[in-house]
Amino acid sequence: MRSEEQIVINSHLRFLAACAMITLLAGCASPASRQELVVEETSFGTRHPYSVFVIAGGGGETDATGYTNISNEDLEGAIKESIIKSGLFSSVAKTHDADYKLSVNLVSMSKPMFGLSFTIDMEMSWSLVNTKTGAAVMRESIKSSHTTGGGEAFAAVTRIRMAVERAAEKNIRQGLQKIAGLPLN
Amino acid sequence: MIRRERTIHVVLLLSLLVLLHGCAVNKATATVDQTTDLSALKMFHVKKYSKDTRDTNVLIENKLTEMGFHISGTETEVDAIVTYVDKWWWDITMYMLELTITLRDPGSDFPLATGHSLHTSLTRKSPEGMVDEVLTNIFFSDEKRGADSDK
């Protein structure tokens, strides 16, 4: 017959093992997918007859044991692709030799750790400069948010990634809409 | 019985490996917007983060003063407002896991520059060290450019 102390120890061990299993099964964080950030908008109602050079920053790599992040390359690529798809500018330049320079920086992103639903709040700074005159025609802090519900994906890391992607896509959409409303010349 | 406990120990060991795998992560980034001239910023107001209970705002003010800048107690007539978010974690003792400092335009709230540092437990820095690293990266890092700087 086991002693009461041994029963308690075994009970604690089982609890720790359960915690360990949850940790192992929780999965690894994966980076936001560039394709999910692209704004699938056919048009913003404006076609600026100028070229634009796009540069993005503030993002980072995603560690397997860390938190979902957006890489600078993916953010930049998604903005470029969104501009091309919408036709907002006549072309997206590969070098600084363009009519306008668009700089987008990921300033902050909330990182909720626990819960069934995850809300990501995001802020990006958007600035557009006329490269010929050097004048800043747009300086905006754009905030976006998205909540992924508990039923949208089984794994928490997937729900977090989805929320990050949707919040970023909303931010890009708002940024491009602002640019569409600018009287560029 | 022995076999079951051995299995439990293996699972515990594996989970420990998973948990410890991320214990030595360092990240330090700084971004300055293309429209920002940092040399024009002389006077700052540090806005206390609503969830800060450890007076990180004082550390930022002290460091900015040490760097030769002026600190104002109000948001009026300053070149930039400094906002920050500090995140603390526990591992034997509490330590500052992450610090993000943003310099904002006083009129529009536009983020002029942002710095971020992350040090997990094994490479933890003191709060003063975190503040020093972030502000140094914003103002003096050669690697930062208009958009990014990952080190």
C-alpha cells in the first residue's frame, strides 16, 4: 500500500507531465505570411501617374520559441504587391530613383500570451516623400487591430499568426487608402 | 510503475529543453523615419507608461540628460514626446525582458524614431542597461537606416 506522501508526489508528477505535454504540443511560432498581408483590392479609386520606391522596417525574424513577427522583407513585399495590384502608382521602382519614396515602419505590436481569442494591436508609421522636392507629403501614424476567435484555428500559435496577418493587412489597406486620397503632383 | 515514472521524467526533460531553448535571445533594433532629423531634437518630454510601476520613465529621463538633451515636465514646447513600453518577466528574479522607446512628434503623434531591445533571461541586462542600449541605438547606431536595423 502506497503512503499518502507517495500518492501526492505521483499526483504532482502527473500534473507536471501534463503541463510538459501541453508545452510540447503548443507548437512553434511561425512568421506572418507575406501573401496574407497583401491587400486584395482591385483599386483605391486613384491612379497616381508616378513611380514609388518602397522601404519597410521595424519588423523582425520569428524564433520558433518566440512570437510571430513580420519580417521587413515580407512587409515591404506585401506593400509593393498591394500597390501593383491596385495600380495606386504607375510603377514600383527597384531603386531610389523614383518620383516618391514610401517608408513604412512597424512601430509596435501587442503580444498577448494567453486566451482563447487573441487581439493584436499594431501601429505603423507611414511617410511619403517627393524625391524631387524632398517634401514630405504624408506623415501618418496608422493603428490597426484584429481579433482571432477561439474557433478559427485549433492551435494558439496559428490564431496569433492569423491575428498578426489580419492586423497588418488592415494597416496596409488604411495606409494605401490615405495615399489614394493625396493630391500628388 | 517504474516504466511510467521514467516516461514522465523523459517528458519533463524534453519540456525543459523546449523551455530553455529560448533563454538566450538578444534583439536590438532601431528605426528612424526618413522625414526625421534627429539632430534637430533637443528638448523631450517623457510620458510615463500607464502600466509602469517601476519608474522606467525616470531612467529614460536620466539617460537623455546624460546624453546632453533637455527634459521638460510638460508636453508643450518640446521637440519630441518620448513614449515607451516595458515588459518584465520572472526567472528567479524579475527582469526587464523588452523595452520599446518611441520618439513622437508633439503635434501629430507621428513616430519619428523607434528603438526596441529584447534580452531573455540568460542575457538579461539591468533596466539602466536596456534604456542605454535602446537610446544609443536610436541616436548613435551607424547601422540603422530609414527603415531597419537588426543586430
